[in-house]
Amino acid sequence: MPDASSLPVVRGPARRIASVLGVLTLAVVLGEAARAANDAAEAAAATTAYHGGLWYDGERFVPRPAYVRDGMFVEPPDAPGATVDLEGGFVLPAFAEGHHHTVLCEPGRIKSFIDAGVLYAAIMNARVSSRACQAKMHGADGIEVVSALAGLTATDAHPAQIGRYFLDADEIDGEWVHYVDAARDLDRVWPRIAAQPPDLVKIYLSYSEDHARLRDDESIAAWYRGLDPALVPAIVRRARTMDLRVAAHVMSAQDFEVAVDGGVDIVAHLPGFAPGAAFTDEPDHPYLAALSDDPARYRITPAAARRAAARGVVVVTTVSGAPPAPAIAANLRALREAHVTLLIGSDRGEFHSVDEAVFLVEQGLMPAAEVVRALSVTTPRFLFPDRAVGRLDAGAEATFVVLRGDPLVAIANLRDPRRVVKRGVTLAGDIR
């Protein structure tokens, strides 16, 4: 490096220019520093600090503060603007409902979900035209949904009979369901699906082992009929071209295997959730009576459960509302031992996933720790995999439920939220 004596001496106008430039540079640096300090102060002022809460870390509740700005959890600022005292409340990520129908576009049902802290839901069948009301009634300030819209089933098979309550017979196909009886029907149906794309595809399987008999026996109600099981792989392939996940309604253990081996992503029920004549209360019908007397028909084998786990298939519980059939406990045990991911969902118009969660624990079907995690972490993350939900750390959406009591100690505490917050805005609870 040259010494100072070898450097040129700056005199006259050049020296004055260099001096001015130095002053300007210093002013810019100081201005940027001032703006940065001002921005930091404004960010701190816009940050809400939540104190006095016990926050769920995926396994337990830990006392700590949390900070929210612009609807997101953030790192602690130097001096937050507002402070909220959670008064010893137990904080969980907001809950999700893995299988429902009636919360879609129903104001009263929407309110009941929000009050319970259920802020995400999968709609497993809906009228295609419901997409319009979904855009108006479901969004960032309430319940967010993913919807299958019209499901795929055989002609006059489940759930076509439900559509007759509010549609003419010739309106059902294309609005409530898509009728698919053979592979060629997919060429007719798929352009409809592409024109009004759902968030996922729903298919209906029902006692696949007896598909031919059920298709031809008019004495058996539509509740017990579904797709030709041979069509499942072709439907899944079509769904993959649109990057859509596929959910399958199932009744029997054979339906479960058809769905898993056909490549679906979601099994929307536990086999045995509605055995025998559960839908139509016709216990004297010979076929339905035989179903009721055959619990093995609903039993998932360990091998099938392992295949489901290996292929990443998730299963929605849907068992609340009635005493569980004998196969339910065995099926849950087989799935849990195989490490199949379970989502919490009720599929009952008058219930939601909190009711399902409480039922699962109170009936001794699953431990509270697994149910709480599935309800608040696993199910929301699965429904919205590209979102920072089901978390309470910095960078996650500030959407959470504050309970009065610890649900790991008493699962009924899930029913007693003190505060429901969506992206930093309190929607329900003790608002003061």
C-alpha cells in the first residue's frame, strides 16, 4: 500500500467538491438510518403482544409471550404497541373440520363453527353452483374451505338421492354429482370438472365387493350403491392431470382397499362408521341384515393399513353421533399402529370436528394427545398445505384459539374457548 506522501494532494475546487460529497453521503446514511429506526418504531407500535398464555408446541403447553403484526406471528420487537392478557388460557392453532357439508354458505352454521374455533373445513360434496356463495361467505375473515363440489358416483347411487331434496331429477347429474358408469363417461364428465374446477375430487365407493349385485338390485336403496371399483385408477389419473387430490367415500374394508390401491389421497370415512342398515333403518332387508351380522366386512387388515401409510393416504375419522360399531376401535388401532395420518372430521350436519374430537377421546378410541394434535395441527395443514397454518411460531398465520382449560387433561375443555383469533383479529370469545 502506498504511504501518505505518495498520495495526490487535493486542493481548490476539487477539495470543496469532495467535502460537499462527503457531507451528502453522510446525510444519506443518516437519513436511511433514521428511516429504518422510524420503520422499526412503527412496526413495534403496530405489534400486539399476547402475555399470560400457555402455548401449544405440538406436545404440551408452554408459558411464553407471543407477538402478532399484520396477521402474522413475529419475533418480539423492542416495545410492542398493544398488550393482550390471555389470563392463563391454553392456546392452540385454530381447528379444522376434515369432512363436512352443511357449513358451506349457511350463516348459522358458519357462526357455530367460528364460535367453536373451527376456522377451516373440507366440503366433501356440494352443488357446483355453490362456488359463487363460497367466494362471498368464506374467506380470510371467517371459515376457509376447500370444496369437492360435485362428486363422482354411479347413476342413481349415493349421494344422488340427497340431491332430490332440492333439485329436479334431470338437474342432479352435473350440479350435485357426476354420473360415471363406465370409463367412456369420463370423457363426458371431465370437461365439466375442468370448467368449474373443485379443490379436490370426491368419489363414492360402497360395498365394492358386491358392486354388481347392488347395481342390479332395485330393492336396495341408493344409499348403499357407488362407483364401479374398476374405475378408480382412471379417475385418479384424470385428477392428477389437474393436480387435484382425490377423496373416497367408503363403507366396507374392501372399499378401503380399492381406494388405497387405486391411488386416492384421502379416505373420507372409517369403514364401519355406518354399518348395515344405518342409513335407511331397514334391518329386515336380507342384504342389509347380512351386513349388520358381518363385522369382519368392516375390519381393515394390518396389511391394508400399512399400504395406506406407505402411500401417504390419510383417513378422516367421522365416527361421532352414535355408539361406535365393533370394527371402529380395531380399525383405529390398525391405522395408528401403521402410522397412517388421521384427520378429524364429523360428516354430521349438526356437529363439527370439536364434537368429533371429544367423542373419540371420551369413547376411549384415541388418546387426547393424538386427537388434539390432529384437530389443531395435522388437519389444517393437510387441507391448506401451502399455508403457514397449524403453527404458533414466528412466520405463521396468527390464527388461534384460547381455551379456558387444558384439553390434554380434560378433552371437554376443547368446547370452552375464551377467544378465537383469525390473522390477529378476534372473531369470538370474551372480547374486551
